[in-house]
Amino acid sequence: MVVECVEPDGYTFPLILSACAKDGRFSTGIQVMGLALKWGFGDDVFVLNSVIHLYGECGEVDKARKVFDKMSERNLVSWTSLICGYAKSEKAEEAVALFFKMIEEGVMPNYVTMVCVISACAELGDL
């Protein structure tokens, strides 16, 4: 893109980061995250959501939590990405606790959130 003089935008980085997460290409994702920061997308909620998703999918859920905690703006995807990251990393108690915190904050879950929370509850034997 840059070679062709096309600048990346707020859609470019989340798409690339999501692809890295899907393929388990953690180191490539970290490089892309560095470029996103360099291009001024360090506060973009969509980019940060994708970073949380990358960390969660690649087993770095503690780093995902650090990104989440530093976000000035969060949306349903922010919460769900971290909840799912916890569930996938076998940190079911954290997933469920974060789910209840999300509800307390007034953010309503979607079906993806519920699938991850139910998975965490199943791991805990709390169904």
C-alpha cells in the first residue's frame, strides 16, 4: 500500500490485525500494531479492539487486558474481545467477572459475548 502511495486508514489496520489473529501470526500482528501506532492510530477504538483480539487469540490475554484498561473509549467489541480471550485462555473466572462488570457498566452483550461466557461457565461447572 505504502509503496503505491496509498496511506492506510482506520479500516486497514483492524483488517490486517484480525487476519494475523486468525492465522496465529502474532509477531506479524505486533509489527502491524507498531505501524498503526506510527501512523497515529494508537487511540482508535477499532484498532485497539483488533489488538485485544490478536492478543487474546494468541494466548497473551494479560497484554490484552493492559490494552483494554488503557482505552479511553470502549465498546461492545472491546469487552467481548477480552471476555473471549479469557475464555479461550482457560481463565474462566476472569471472563465471568468481566462479563458482570460489562453489564454493570451498561453494555449489553451480543450472541458472541454469550457464547464466550457460556463456555467459561461450562469450564467452571456453573451451568
